Amino acid sequence: MPAETVERLLSVAPSPAFWIAVGAYAAATAALFMVLAGRQKVRPAAIALVAMALIAHGIDISWRGTLHVHPAQSVREAIGFLSFIITGGYLLASLRYRLTIGGVVIMPIALIMLVVARLSPEGTTPEDLSTLGKIHISLATIGVGVFALASALSAIYLVEERALKNKKLDSLVFRDKGTPLEALDRMSHQLTWVGFPLFTVALILGAVWVAKLGESLDRPEYPLAAVTWFAFAGLLVARQVYGWRGRRAARLTLAGFAAAVLVLAIYLIRRIVE
Amino acid sequence: MSELFVVGISWRTAPVAVREKLAFREEEIVGTLRALVAGEPVVEALLVSTCNRVEVYGVAKPGTDATGGVRRFLAEQRGLKPAEVADVIYDHRGSSAIRHIFSVASALDSLVLGEAQILGQLKDAYGVAGGAGTSGPVLGRCLERAFGVAKRVRSETSISRGAANVSTVAVDLAKRVFNDLSGKRVLVIGAGKMSRLAARHLYTSGAQEIVVTNRSPEKAQRLADEIDAVARPWEELEQLLVGADIVISSTGAREPILTKQLFKKVAKQRKWREMFVIDIAVPRDAEPAIGEVDGVFLYDIDDLEKVVHANLAERAKAGEQAGRIVDHEAGQFEHWLRTQSVVPTIKALREHFNTIAGAELQKAVELLARKEHTPAQQREVAQRLVQLVVNKLLHAPTTALRVSAPNEAALRAAVLCELFGITPREDAERESAQSMPEGSVTESAPVKQSKAAQ
């Protein structure tokens, strides 16, 4: 690792909790892989490691808060916060269901997001970030975090559904029993209902904020954010009005989330470039 | 030493036609056990009688072989000549019996490997033997250990994992689709035996609402009455499919009755909600293409049997690991049992030592009570007491050692050395030779010394 990167990393994340979180995320990933490989006895330890990672991550965010670094102060901070929300949601869901396959995917992503959040340059974080801006970023982050969880469940749904349709019962997704399709679909639906109002308010506040700043509306992230909103709005209409369930709903959830990821990516790249 | 034994028949050695002849009804078992203990050289006994086995687990009187008598007893109890069932009855004794009991409890000897039902049956049989007063410490300990081994085998191996029959597989698969079967509607199409089994299994797994339809309304009603379901006319099939979450089809139709075209319509009306279709008919009732319809999961009899075979193969693999656990545990139990055989000897030895020590102590107390003694005299009495006790305790073994035949003497001496943890001094033999003319060591010599001291 280049000395400059290390210096940057250390300069922005000297909290011991950050290192504990990184270690716990990595250990949780390894433990979940072991569960998936058939070592069921490791499962409680894996869940405990996820909880440990979440607590350490939370302490790191709080510690930064004491240094006046708001979790929604910049895209970089928001990515770290998003990773925290996703981990928390996964932990809650895995207390009820066996979502090992989801954990194997989510935990390394959460780890990468945390490290990226701390490694990426601070960019032109406005020192005069208004309360409106902070609320907008906070709500958008939480909304996207909830959508991310809904999408993870939808992705697991699609993998399980494919395996069941093709009668591949020895598939990796069933190694740790798996979660019933109906439960995955229902949880994804419930999460969409939670995330959508948050994202809607975030979008409105964002538009007001941009209008107040007098910025141009021709940036690509704005229509993409609208696409995300329309995808999830369409999904809710399809579910509520047309009764869509299962594969169709799962695909639409993933499409909506893909748009949200694009918005985030554009923001991140812009900050890095700037 | 009390020897554990097993005498019986099982699915391995006898067909059901023979097993049913030797089977015992529940209410007969207590009387049978009491008669067995009263009439044969058996001190403890338990009888387990299930559809797959009739076995007596017992403990023979020390030094006897009870298996021959129990073989005869079992045959005669059922009005058979012993020779008639001689070929199908097996017996195990000692370590082989322990291993057999542990294997049975762990479901390693079950018709379906890992089928845990036998454990409950064994526990019941143990309870009945307890009630009859024929189970004792050895059998009790053996059974308790066997239950522990069974628990260990279940938790440490995958011997009981994976459904081992078609109807259980169907329920397992339904649980992968649906979170909770309790609110699900089951549609049974046709009135075959397999439908009945699968529907009953779904019912016991929580599915409360079962609807039966059949071309023959009488047959549908009969099955519905049998499984606590509702019969509906065949003409309503499409509407019934729209309302069903799980469909079990087992008609005698020559052509598929569940077509892709029909299911496309049904799935659309259901808004593509998940639907699990089990086709156990041969020829098949469902076109394979209905599995392509969104939300529809189709499994036919071959698919279910493939799962059963895969699960059984997994269980067989786990059986090897379970066998090692059983061997290890049986070895440990056998060791415990062997130590139990010396317990009476240990008890007698302690009593013997305590009697001698007690008697000498009493004499010393009486001596001290007769008059006042100076501390030096008291010390002398105590020394004498110890010397007397030691001499009396050693008198019998040393005499036996001295008078033993030359070929036994070395062995006895070695045993004594090992038991007392002593090593003979090299010059002891020479000293012994010098003292030979004065006769053997008895308790009298120290007494004389003691008197002289007084």
C-alpha cells in the first residue's frame, strides 16, 4: 500500500473502532463462508462477528461525530453510513432467517464500502453544508441502504427460485437450508415500503436544495435518481394494484437499485475527479 | 461378572410374516418380562416390540449364558417351536450386545437409516421395563448411555438430515417455497394412496385447508372424509387451482390434465404468487412445461425419488461416522461395566479391613479406659494397635503367598507388588532365608515385642 494512501487512511480513520470493524467484517465474511461450506456450528460465531462489526462501525461513526464529521456531510461519509445501515439490516434479518448466502455477499461489500469511505478523498465537502443538505443526504443514504437490503433479498430470491425451478437442491444457496421464497419476497416488499417514503422525501429536499443553490439540473445523477424513484414507485404500484409477486417483483427491485447505485457511483466519481 | 445380552429378530433377519408372529402387544409386555426374569437365568430384562424388531435386552446371572433360554422363551411365548424361528433369531453377548443396543438407539440398525422413531420406542420400552420391575442398574445405565449416544450421533453427524421418503420430501420442498404452511390451501387431485399420504403429511405439517377433487365425486368425498378435507366437483378444477398454493396430483388419467395453457391462465389470476405442484401420478398428470410458468414449481415422482436417494446416500455416508461414535462409546461403556464387576470385591475388602481395625480399636479403647496411662504408655498402646491391625490384615495374604504352589507364587507376588505399588528389596530374599527356621510371620511376634516393651 503506498505510503500516501496509508497516511491518508490513518489521518482520517485513526479510531481503533475502525480497525476492529475492518477485522470483524473480514472475520464475519470468513465465518459465513465456513457456514456455507457446511460447518453449521460456526453460525452463532458468524452472527456474533457481524454484530461486533456493526457495533465497532457504529462507534467509529460516533467518534467521527464527536470530531464534527457528520455521517451525511459528504458522499464519502454517506457511503460509510450506508454500509453501517446495510449491516444492521442484515443482522436483524438473519436473527429470524438463515441468510448465509446473503451474508457472504453483503459482508465483503460492507467492508469494501467502509474502507472506500475512509480511503476516498474528502473532495469539496462544503463547509457550509446546510441543514437541508444534511437531511437530504441522510434520508437518501438511509433510503438507498434499505433499498440495498431489499435488493439483496430479491437477488437471493432469484437465485433460490432458479435452483428450485431447475431442481438443483444441492445448490450452494440451499447449503444452509435457505430462506423460503415467500419470506424473501415479503421481506423485500416490506423493505421497499420502508425505503420508498424516505427516498421520496430525500428527492424532494434534494430538488429544493439544488434550487436554492441555483445549480444546473443537467447533471446525469438527477434523472437517474428520478429513474430510481420511478422504478420503486412502479414496483409498489405493481405489487399493490396488480398483485405482482415473486420473480417479476424481484427483477424490478434490482433494476431500481441498479439506478440508485449508478447515482451513488456518479457522485463518488465526481468527488474524486473534483 | 453380569453379562449383557440381546436376543431377537429384526427386519434384517426376518420378513414381516415372521416378525408379526413374534410381535408382542403393549399390554402383554409386562407379564412377559416378569415371566422371563422368573423362569430364566436373567436378572434384568427389557422387551422392545416394533414393526421392525422384537428384541429382548437383558442381563444374565453371573456365570450363566441366558441367550439359549431366552430364544426358547420367546418362541414358546408366541406358541412357536424354537426350531421354527431358530434361523431368524440372533443373539449378542457382552461387547457385541452393547454395540447392538447403541446402534439400535442411534437408528443405525433401522430400516431407514437415521429414522429416529426407534429412539422413542426404546424409551417407552425402558419405561415399561421399569414399571414391571425388570430393569436394574446395569440395563438402566446401558439404556441411559444408549440414549446419550443417540443424541450425540444426531447432533454430530447428518444421519437424520434430509427427508427419507417421498411425502416428507414433498413437505420439505413446500417449506422452501412457503414460509409457513399453516395458512396454505392444499388441493388434492385424484384419490390415490400416494395423494392421501402426502396430504396427511402436509396436514400434520400445518396445512389446515385441504380440498379434494376427483372425477368420481364419491371417491373424492371418501378421501375428504378420511383426511379431514373438503370435496369439490371436478368441474371447478380451474378455480380450485387459482385458490391453491400446493397441488398434489395423482389421478389415473392417461393424458396430462394439468397443461401449460391452463397454468398460464391460473398463474395470471394468481398474480404469479408461488404455487408448488407435486405430480405423483404415473403416467404424469402435469405437462413438464408448466414448470416454466412464472411462480409455478413442478416436481414429479422421479424428482422426489431422486431427492430421497440423494438424502439416503448422504445418510449412509454419515452412518460410517456414526458407527465410529458408537464403537467408541460402546468401548467406554464396556470398560465401565468391567469395573462394576469388581465393586463387590472392593466392598468386601473394605468391610473386612474395617472389621479388623474396629475390633482392635475397641480393645485398645477398653485397655485405656481401665486405668490412667501416662502419655508414653498411651503412645505404646497406639503403636501396638497399629502393629496388630497391620499384622492381622497381612496375615491371610502373606500366608497364602507362602503356601502357594511354586508356579503360582511368582504370579501372586507380582500381583501383590502391583496392587500395593511396592518393589521388593534385593536383599530381602537373603534376610528371609535367615529367618526361615523361626517360622512364618504372624501377629503373635509383635504382640510379644509389645508386651516386653510394657
